[in-house]
Amino acid sequence: MNALNATLKAATCGLGALAITAVMSWTFVATTATAPGLRPVAQMAKLTIQQRHVWFGQSQPAVLVD
């Protein structure tokens, strides 16, 4: 009977710990998901093209020949 009580006690403590962890995790995610008072904004990628100045230096890469 003592082993059964110890097993039930350990299972109860484990389930309680899991429940507390799940609730705390959910509240953390819910509170940090967005800033209060702000609307979520769709993120867009920006494409930037860096222009090459061919009049400075060589316009073509150098080729080494033996």
C-alpha cells in the first residue's frame, strides 16, 4: 500500500507541475504576442539593388593567365 501511495503522490505532483507550466507558458505567449494598443502589421521584404559604377576601376574582373 505504501508503494501505491508514493506512486499516486508522484503522479499527482507531476500532473500539477505540468498544469502550472502549461498555464504560465500560455499567459507568457499571450502577453508578449503583441504590444498593447498596437495593431499587427504585415511584414514586407524590401529589395534593394546596389548600382555598380563601371567608370571607376575595371568594368570586368581581372583574368590571370599562365
